[in-house]
Amino acid sequence: MNPDLDPDLDLALQRVIRAPRAAVWTAWTDPSRFEQWWVPAPTLCRVDRLDVRPGGALVTRLSDDGVTFAPHLDACFLVVDELERIVFTNAIDSAWRPTNPSPVPMTAEITLSDHPDGTDYRVIVRHGDPADRDHHEKLGFADGWGSVTEQLARVAERQG
């Protein structure tokens, strides 16, 4: 178990992606690749801003019909350690303004490390209180983040 994980406040996911860390990193940092995996298919993603640096913006829109794109995520990167870790939050928007995002405020930490079969990919999504954590879990955290991680793996494995 991850010592940084608080089971009352956090949700986690871990997977081995059969691609080098550089390929997984590029899937996170290249807007054209990011759009291919960020939201569960068949929903489409459009990246408005992907400035992967501390204080940089993560702004996406989504579409179920491929025509009309609605706002999805307006977030801020907090930590970026190249090829190792990305931390972002939707509790601060891309203009660095505090926000009360829907469906829940969260901070997500993504870590990448070497694995004999590729990349050990880990996600911890932190919440401010147990109610937000439970709400995120009931909304389908495991299925949603699990499916986009599968999509991320396919993108990285094709590139890797």
C-alpha cells in the first residue's frame, strides 16, 4: 500500500504500461496524443491548453457528438518532474483563481517509474473530505480513470 495514500480521502489506480516512460510522458504532454486518451471513448476531447509546467494550464473540452464541445476541465499544474511526476488540481483554474469545480475538487498525482515490462504508472487522486472522495468513487472513478488509463496505454504502446 502507498504510504502517501489516505484511504478516507484518496482514490488510487496502478497499472504497468508496456511502453517506456518517455512514451507515456509524451502521451501526457503532447496535445494531439493527450486528446486521444483523456476522456472515455466514444466521447471526444479537445485540448485548449496543455502547458505542462508548474503553474501551467490544463484546459479541455469534450463532445459526445463530435460537433459541439463543452467545457470539461480547467486546471493548473502544480508539480512537473520530467519523466517522473505530474501533479495538477482543478481547485485552481488555468488563471490561478480558486474555483469550486464540478463534480468534485481534487488534486491528482501521476507518477511514472521504470518496470521490467515498461512503465509503472500510478495515480493518486486526493480529495478535501471523505464526502468528496466517496462522491467521486460513486461517480465511477475506477471505471472512468481505468478506461482512460487503458486508452493512455494504447497511445503510449503505439508510440513506444
